[in-house]
Amino acid sequence: MLGSTHGTLTTDSRRARVIACGEQPGPAVHGRPADVDDLDVSGRPLYATVPDLDRFFRPESVAVIGASDAEGRPNTGVTRQLVGWAERVGARLHPVHPTRASVFGIPCVASVAELPEQIDLAVLLVADPLPVIEELAEAKVRFAVVFASGFAETGEEGAAAQDRLAAAVAGSGIRLLGPNTNLNAFERFREDLTGPSIALITQSGHQGRPVFALQELGIRLSHWAPTGNEADLETADFLSYFAERPEVGAIACYVEGLKDGRAFLLAADRAARRGVPVVAVKVGRTETGARTAASHTGKLTGADEVVDAAMRQYGVIRVDGLDELQDTAALLARARRPRADGVVVYSISGGTGAHAADLATAAGLRLPALSAAKQAELHQWIPSYLNVANPVDNGGHPVGDARGRKIIDAILADPEVGVLICPITGPFPPLSDRLVRDLVDAAEHTDKLVCVVWGSPVGTEAAYREVLLGSSRVATFRSLGNCVTAVRAYLEHHRFVSDYRSPFDQAPRTPSPSFRKAQLLMRPGQQLSEHAAKQLLRAYGIRVPREQLVTSAAAAVRAAGLVGYPVVMKASGERIAHKTELGLVKIGLTSASQVRDAYRELTDIARYEGVSLDGVLVCQMVERGVEMVVGVTQDELFGPTVTVGLGGVLVEVLRDAAVRVPPFGEEQARDMLAELRGRALLDGVRGRPPADVDALVEVVLRVQRMALELGSDLAELDINPLVVLPFGQGAVALDALAVCR
């Protein structure tokens, strides 16, 4: 995994242990074991498994293997922290060391076999954890944590050692955190904070520190899962578990690499079903596997673009920095559901308001102009020469007296307003202090979101430290950019979950009749000829032009008569990828003599280029329509992905494409088209009629079905161009390339 300090495994063999380890598949927390209705057409699970991690985070008994109280030893500090943590969670701690009678005054046993009771959690402070795992398995320990490094993060030798560790865990009944993890799960969490909490998942413990520090600003944190190398327990496991915790209001993630893309999406789906927001920083870039130079669509989207699209598909909010992670997660955890999506910017400075309004509008937030009646109401307290349409500029002085609170209440009373953003660029007592108190008081009496941006670089002012941070109802930010990012995520999240329909509920469970036809056409390890690839499309009900495959000039002339002039002629062979570049396509042929000449020229070029042909295609010529590209490629994390974009010979120049991970429904297919920069071409431009978008959507869904049913056997599929005809006339696949694995 490139760009990561934590090596993760791609195997998902541990999912076979669902029942043995207490994991619960299905939509409910304690669902039934997986059955045929819980598997898609390719036999993959449709619902996330939820490991029972209660005894990991709140164990009754803890064993520390390699415990120490000798000063100067690294294990001593770790042991001391674990002793304190065990006391806080009410767990009995048992040190294990072969030569010590006690550690920190606690009786010590010499080996795992001598532990006096059933152990929930074992923490391994040893360099080689593998022999200890075998002992823990015999003792039926439920969870283990391995801090040791030197595994997959170090290279091939370390990866092999991690594979051995994972294999030992897979058959043991133990769930393991690590290796190469740390003590973050055993931090001291503030217990005096109330309200919905943030649960934190990080592969790098240091990168979670800014979110953990939110506790000092009054934001509650309840869990921290430092997943490390993820030899067993992974991000998806904790995501599923946290989504079911009633106290968790949002989940914040720092992800360097995903171990199992499918498992991550299933976990994100569970969070979306529950309405729990997931905010993630995803760093690192992975290699995109199983793509060959033959495919157009394989070049249109990189691996990170697939990750980005997959996260959007399941409502995961991707942010770029740790500051955005903490601010966005904090807002989403605490804010109530919006009453409206209108945003009003309110300030004591026209320049500040204009700047904030520009940033908000550029981010896609809706800033409705306040009604004439509302503006007239505001002008009771604000001078008439100031703009109060939105942004609202009060000129400064009204915030110093009773007018300030009346202005805020009047804005929040507008039914179109769901969010009030008030940027305070710096402390300006007494005006800023009075403004802050009024905002906090108003927030306590409204069900709408009040956001304050405290722009002072000092941050020690009482108005900020005591009044703003003392409020559980005001969302306080230190930068306008982070405020806008968080508000956008807040509104988008609630729109998303209110309309969410799980793609997995729409996934096919049984193969279609098309699948059985397609199986007969597949040629393992081969690239199909255009003729064979089009037969594959026909099997799935995708329209192709009238055409015939011929092997002589005379047969070509007869075929042209049957197909109907004008015709297109193309060389057809298993290894021909880009026919146009080789001169192996002739268009607009209108006579028998042109057809004969074209046949000879195509076969001569093929012979010269060393291209093996299975014949020449004589095809119906389709002239009017919008050229699109639809394809399937294999992503190393998520498996088959479907791409749609503007097609034709300039497809790789335009690079205007959208991607989704199957399964998905019609709404997502239409969303893909909405993402295209050239979407207007489908609506009709320069006098052209609107294209048959419904037919295009149907092709995308049929290609998705093909991707799901054929799975990894279809290494790639490229339909380019797919000509989308005028409305009501359908879409025709003029060319196709398919590579079998």
C-alpha cells in the first residue's frame, strides 16, 4: 500500500469466523447469521458484520503480558498507563511476567496458563507475539492488542511475519488489534462532558491528537480505535460498531489505506442506515490493479478517484485536513437536524459579511435573499442605508444594546433560514462581547444552527474561552473556511440520510438469464474481438447496430446490402484495441465498389501491422447522437467499478467521467450523469434535440449488472462510443472492447 506507514492485509478470510467470534451480520445490532438472502449474486455479503467490542472497550479482566515496573524500561510506562485505565473502567488487571512476583503491587503470574480467571483483553508487551497468541487461544481470551512493530510496515519480510500472525489469529477465536498500534484506546477520556460524542478511528495515533484535544473545548469523545496494521480488526469493524453505539453522534476517521474496500462500504452503509455521520481524512494513493492499456475507461479514473466516489456514494464526508476533521465532526455530532437549508451571514462589518458570503456561495451553500417584509423588520434596528438582504450588515452599533438580540431573533425566525453564520474577525470589546452573549442566548432558544467564527489569533479572550466554548448549542470555529466546510457537510449529510436507500438492498441476489448466455461467450485470459464483445452486450440487452462479420470482399458487399447503406467497415480481431489509430475503420461507404475496396484495404493494413483478424465487420452507420463511454474496470480495493463519461476519439483528452462502485440504483446512475462537466450536451445544445437520457441510464444499469454477475472474470469492458440518440430513440453501442481474466 503506497503512502502508508501501516501495512494492511487484503485477505478477508476472517469473515468466515462471523458466528464463532460473536460478529453479527444483517441490519440489526444482533442480527441473524448470514443466509442466502444476505449474499449478492457473486456470493459476497450484503450487510456489515458488527463485532461485539463491548468487552474490548470495557473489559472486566485484563492481562498485561510482559508487564514491568522497573524504572527506565519501556514496558513500565505502558504498564502504568494500563493500570490506571483498568481502574477507571472497573477492570481487574493481571500482570504476566516469568520472573516477577508483583508489578506495581499487583500479584504477577508467570505465564498465561496461570491466569486466575477468564480474560477479556490481553495486552502484549513482547517483541514476538506469535507464541503468545497460541497460548491466549488455549485460554480462550477474547481480545488481544499487539504493540510490536516490524511487520508489514517494514517490507516483504515483515509482511510475511504479519501474514503468519493473521493466520494464527484467524483460527483462534481471538480478535486482535494491531500490530504496530499504540495506547490511544486506553487514553483518559473526560467523563464530565455530556451530549453526543465523537468516536475516533485512526491508523496513525498521532494524527488523532487534534480530534482528541476537542475535549478541552467541551466536545465529548467516547472511543478511540488506533487500528495500526490491521492484521485482524480493521477500520470497517470499528465503524460498524460505533454506528450502533447510542452515545456516538459522529465518527471521525484518519485512514492511510483500506484493508478491504467492500467491508468499508458495508460499514459505511450501516452508518448511513443509522443516520450516523462519518467524516474521514483519507491519505495515500493505491495502485489500480487489473487495468490494461487497451481500455479507455481504465485511464479515466485513478484509484483515489474511485475511493472518493465510493465514499460519496455511501455518505462518507471526506475532508482534507485534521483541522477540518475535528471541526466537521464536532458540528455533525452536536447539531440538530436542520429545519431549512437557507444560510444567512450576519456581521458587524460589510466587508466581513461580503467575504463570508462569497466563500459560502462558492461552496454551494444557498444564501436566500430575505423577503422585503423581513428586511423592513430588520431596518427597525439597522440603518436603512445598510444591506440586510443577505448578508446582513448591522453597521456595528446595534450589537451594543438591546437591538442586537432582536436582530438575531428576527433572522432565526425566518422559515427559510436554517443556519446563521456570524464571523467575528477579532475582539472588539464591548461590542464583540455583547454580540457573543446574544448569539449564545439566542442559540439556547432556537432549534436552528448558530455558527460563530472567532477570528482572533490569540484565542484567550473570555468571550471565546468562556462564553462561546461554554455553550453546547453554538458551533464555534477559528476559521471561516472550516466553518463553511462543516456547514456544507452538515446540510449535505442530512439531505443524504433523509433520502438514503441502501445500494445493497437493490443488489441482485440471483443470476439473470443474461449471465448464463454471457458465460458461454467469455474467453479466460483473452481480449475479445469487437464482434464477440458486442455479442456480450447483446446478452445483457444492450443495443448494438445491425452488422455482419465477413471474411471476403464479396461477402462484404452482400452484407452491406442487408445492413443498408451507408455502412461502416471495421477490422475485427482479438487483440485490436484502438482501430482508428491503425486506420482499421472506414466510414460512410455508400456503394459496392467502396465496400470491396475498403475490405481489401483493411485486410492489407492488418497484414502490414501484424494484426490477426477473425473477419471484417460491416455495420449500420449511426450518425446522430451524443457520444458517450461506459465501461467496467477492476479496482484493487473495491472490485468492479462502472464509469460513464463523454466518449469518442477524444475521451482521454476530455477526461470527463464519473465512477461508482456496484451495486447502485437508478438514482445513483443519474447522479453520475449530473457530475459530468459536459452534462448539458445530453440536454441538447445549439439546436440539437435532447438525448435519450433514460436509455443511457438503462445502459449504465445493465453494464452494472454485467459487472456484478461476471465479477473479476471481466477484467475490463469499454463501450466507446455509445451513441445516445434523440429522446425516445434509445442508445446504440457502436464499438466495444472486453478483456476476460
